[in-house]
Amino acid sequence: MPNECIFCRIAEGALPAQRVYQDEQAVAFPDLNPQAPTHILIVPRRHLASLAGATAADAGLLGHLVWVAAQVARAQGLDQTGYRVAVNTGREGGQAIEHLHLHLLGGRAMSGRLG
Ligand code: AMP
Ligand code: ZN
């Protein structure tokens, strides 16, 4: 685990974040620079740099993260209106932080465009 990794540090509690969900595998907290009225990041506690490096052994964790996104969306009251879950991956995917994270966006109508 790179100790300069900001999401590892948030996950281990070394950096503060307002956790809206946590369990043994994942932590969720609001994005610092929200792109929608609700913008929450879901991150695994284990350092995984990006979706591009995922292996078959990570499939359970990846499924869990998507489930957590749905749980958080429900807790935020977004399940009726809808929401978007996005995983930016790599340079052309717009990934700035190299610790896998899911963006949960809601509270406004999302554009039909994805990129
Ligand atoms: P990405 O471009 O997919 O790598 O997204 C990284 C996201 O992390 C951006 O939306 C940032 O606003 C967000 N971010 C960066 N630092 C923090 C932080 N300390 N706490 C919460 N969100 C952060
Ligand atoms: Zn990390």
C-alpha cells in the first residue's frame, strides 16, 4: 500500500473524511469537489490502483463495491429518482487518483453523454 495514497489514508482513518458508509471491505465519503448535489466516492480499503489491474481474484470485491454504491444511493434517497455510478479508469478514462473508486452521482438529471 503506497502510504502517500490519499484514499488509503482516508480508508485507514489517517486523513479525515465524513464517512457515509463503511464496512470491512469498503468506505464511502463525499467527493471534495462535488459534480452533483450528491457525489459520493466508494473506495475499497485494499489498495487497488485501477479497474485496469483487476484480476479474477478481485471480482468479489468489485461486486461488493457496486452493491455498496446501491446501498448508499438508497440511504441518500436516490433510488427512486435514479443516479449514476462511474469508474474512471486510466489516463484517457479521466482517473486522477490511482486508488480504485466508484463515483456515485445523483440529485440532478445526468447528461445522456458519458464522455
Ligand atoms: P477521478 O478523477 O475519477 O480519479 O476522481 C478523483 C476524485 O477524488 C475527484 O472527483 C476529486 O474531487 C476527489 N477527491 C480528491 N481528493 C479528495 C479527498 N481528500 N476527499 C474526497 N474527495 C477527494
Ligand atoms: Zn490506496
